[in-house]
Amino acid sequence: MEQADLIWMNGEILPWEDAKVHVLTHGLHYGTGVFEGIRAYETEVGTAVFRHREHLDRLHESAGLYYMEIPYSVDELRAATHELIAGNGLASCYIRPIAFRGYGQMGLNPLEAPVDVAIAVWPWGAYLGEEGKTRGIRAKVSSWRRFSGEALIPHAKASGQYLNNVLAKVESLKSGYDEAIMLDAHGFVSEGSGENIYIVRDGSIIEPPQTASVLDGISRRTVNELARDLGHDVVARDIARAELYLADEVFMCGTAAELVPVREVDDHAIGGGEVGPVTREIQQAFNDALHGRDPRYRDWLDVVAVPAAEPRS
Ligand SMILES: Cc1ncc(COP(=O)(O)O)c(C=O)c1O
């Protein structure tokens, strides 16, 4: 991965290599952390963080679901992120805030362990590759089911939960695919290993419901609003596995991946293997919104207020 010069940890800005934790950090052993993935883009109104407040709200919500109180408010985390982006002189970047149970308590009860908070920013290109965004990716339905709400909390973006996604991702890569599609405990389509998923069938855009063990993605909220503004019908309902193969179009969206067409699922070409018109139209609107090219969606941009430092050489 690329790195930056500075990182924020527990209220201080530090050199990148000084952001260290003890090996007995609770979150390292038991996965007791929550995090976010956010992006900032270069726009004509300056470097802007996309839907920043919603991501930070979700961070606080994820923490609350695991009985963890983050000792910094959304406003404080937002200001720290702005300062960090400016301090690193980055015009666009990926942003990773994390809050985790720190050092001082072992055993499963995390409630006495301190809560440490860090924010890292660094340049990160297309998560599923530039070609994936233009030509579409090849996905495999994973043999690993997305964990249900009876075992963990799909609505929380919590560190330990990601072992489930790691298994699905590794399986898909080792089998020669780009990404995994996970089914929920009932066998309905849930989501990608790090993206929400949509199918387009007979003119409708369909997403799995909130009860299908999905993360309530902020990119999916964006897609839903853009699609409706473009005059499309967006429906949330159970999606059978075979509907992936029978769909006219399939696409995924997430902060890291952005909007990515899926051109094959389990070796079935979707819509003849070409990116379909609905996906293209929404992808274009999505990219315009991210990059501040559409004034109707300027409210989604949180412009980095601190004057940018000299760019790194
Ligand atoms: C499991 C999972 N589902 C969905 C998403 C998409 O969420 P968002 O659009 O908020 O990035 C992500 C990425 O954060 C994810 O990790």
C-alpha cells in the first residue's frame, strides 16, 4: 500500500511510522474494533470528503452496537480528518478511521479496556482495478455464507466480523475470480465481500433487503437516490441465486470499489458479458457525484476547510 507522512492517533498528529500499539491490544486478539472506509476526491470546489458525516455517524453507531463509546464526537473526528488530509497535502485519498479496544485488559469482557482511536489517510486507487470499473469484474458465489444477525451484527462495520469476508475474498481469488458474492443464511443474495450488490431485471433495479445480512452501505444510499432521480424504480426484495445468472445487469458498489459492473457470475455471462445501459448510466451519475461535477449533489461533499499544505514531492 501507499503511505502518507502523518497519521492521527488519540488526539495527536504523528509521523506515519510512530502510530504503534502494544501486542496485547484487546482488538488485535478479539476483533473488538469498529472502522470506516471513506474517500475524499479532488473536485472543483476543492478536496472534498464524500458523505463524511454519514460515515462518521455509522462509526459511532457501530461502536454503540458493541457497547463501545468513542471518546471523540463526529465533529471532532471530522475536524481531525480535515487537518490530516491537509497536513499530508493530499488532493484525494482513502480515509480509514478506526476505534478499538486497546491495551490493559485481557479476556472477553472488553468493557474495562480503553478505547483507542486512529485516523489514517493515504492514496488508494480503484479497489477492484480500473479495468474492473470499465469492463466489469468476474464474481463467484462464495461457499461462505454472510453471517446472520443471530451470530453477529451485519449492520455494524466491526473489525472481527471481517474474518467472514476475508474467507470469501480469498476463496474467490484462489478460484480465479475478482470478487465474492455472499449469500445470507437463507440462501438469498446478500452482498459482495466489501460491496453492496444490485441486479437489473426487466427494467427494475433490485437490491437485497436490509434483512439479508447486509451492511447499510453509504454508496448504496447514493445509488438509490441517483437511480430514482434518473427515473428508475429501485426495489428491495429477496434475490434468489439464479436471478444473478438471469439478470440483465449486475453491479456492486462500495466506498473502496466505487461502482463496479459485474460481467460474469459463476462463469455465466451477464447480459451477454457487456456492461449494460442502466449500470453505465448510474455509474456515470455516481462518478459525477463523487467528483462534485453535479451541483444537485453538492450537499454530499464535505470540502476540506484547512488550506492544503505544499504537495509532497
Ligand atoms: C461488507 C461490506 N458491505 C458493503 C460495503 C459498502 O459500504 P459503503 O458503501 O458504505 O462503503 C462495505 C464497505 O464499506 C463492506 O465492507
